Amino acid sequence: MLDFTRDRLQELSKYGSLSPVLVDTETIGREDWEELQRNLEATIPVYDKVNRVATFGQVSRWRRMVRERLPSEGRILEVGCGPGSFAEDVEGYSLVCLDPIPEMLKVAEERVNSKRRQRGYTAAEFVLGKAEDLPFEDSSFDAVCTLFSFRDWFDKRAGISEVLRVLKPGGIFIIVDPAKVNRFHGFLGWLWMRTYVSLYARLLYGTKGHPWKWLTKTYVSFGTTKDYVRMIREQGFSEVEGKVVFPGMATIWQGKK
Ligand SMILES: C[S@@+](CC[C@H](N)C(=O)[O-])C[C@H]1O[C@@H](n2cnc3c(N)ncnc32)[C@H](O)[C@@H]1O
């Protein structure tokens, strides 16, 4: 597990001043992505708490919306499962969860599989990997979903192409992430992250150098709902749609192979 001391967090906070040019709507530079991953790992102990407060509890509703869009049965992949916040409530299915952070997978596996055992479902599979290079056979999933992870992918076009490859014909891809409407809306989102969310995270961590400060960068650089409708279509999906569920906090995109 990451060294989570006050000194380490203060050290991480220095990276808040890295050039935003390294993160844009499509890509994240290698060093920035690795730093982002270290900060994401540091969120594990308080991840769900901060998310609930940051979204006024709405995050559970958005997760439910994704579950309702899944096919009634089959093999499902969640890309960027984090600590299992979405996967723990996916009932049934043959479930596979992928993440590039081993500690995320460890926390998620304990959490998700203990719930699945209690409910009488087969254990989910936890796989180390990245969206941009999915370690799965072609046409092997009925649906792929990714919640609050797509904006962290370092090459979003490559990730979408990989999802298309591993989906069965007719399979669906669902993304949830906070897109913005325009630049002004982006500014308001930045303000939101730097004030309300930042203050809460600072109180929880007891230091200015908390990881959410760094996470604001991917939030600010993320594009609009339309940007990703276009991108998903251009990567080969059909019936692509993007619906703003809560402006600046959640857009849900869907495409079909
Ligand atoms: C904010 S967490 C989201 C957790 C969970 N899906 C949820 O619903 O809250 C984002 C996750 O995306 C993962 N991630 C970042 N870059 C990724 C990539 N290129 N491919 C796959 N997952 C990635 C991170 O490791 C992190 O665990």
C-alpha cells in the first residue's frame, strides 16, 4: 500500500503545478498518468466517503442507472473498478473487474466477493491491466462498463478500440464520467473541485496536500459530452448517445458493437 503519511501527501501536492498541457481531452502523458495513479491509490481509504459528499449522495443513483442498462445475463467487464464501489452491487452475471492498481484490486476483490458469496453468486474475477491493452480475447463480453475511470485513461481512443474488440457483436459499452457543457461550465467545475470537494478532502486527510487536489487536473481537462459521443462513434461504435445526468458531475454514454 502507498505510503500515506503527511510528508508523502505534501510531496504529492507539489505535482499540482505540472503543466496542464500534459493532460488533454484525449491523452495523459506518461509521467502525469503514473502520478495520477499514485494519487488514486492514496484515495482508497476515503474514496466512497468523498464521492458521496461531492455528489450529495447522487453517485448511488448513477451507478444504479448503469446496472439498469446492462443486459439481463452474460459476461460483464468493468474497466477501472477501483475499490469495487460499483461492482459490489452488480448481482449475478459472470463478472470481471480490471484495474491497473494492484491495491485497488485487492480491496475490490475482498469487498465484492464477500458480498457475492453472501448472495450466492459465483466469485468475480479480478484482473490487473489497462483499458488501452485489455488482456482478453476478441468478442468475449456481452457488456463493458466504466464508471469514473474513463477520464483517467491515458489514451482514450485506444481504450475505446480495445473495448470494441473484446465486446461480442451487439454488446454494449457504457461510460459514466463528469463531462462539461462548455469552457465556462468547466471553470465552474474547477471551482467546485477546488473549494467544496477540496475542503472536505482536506478535513479528512488533515493536510492541504490531499490527492483530490491532483485529481482536479483530469476533471478540468476532460472534454464535453459531445466530444466523447464523436470519439466513441469514430472508434467504430453504433447507436452512440450521451446523456447529461447531472451537469458537470455525470454524463452517461452508451454505444453498441
Ligand atoms: C476513480 S476510480 C473509479 C472506481 C469505480 N469504477 C467507481 O465506480 O467509483 C478510477 C479507476 O480507474 C483506474 N484507471 C486509471 N487509468 C486506467 C486505465 N488506463 N485503464 C483502466 N483503468 C484505469 C484507476 O486505477 C482507478 O482505480
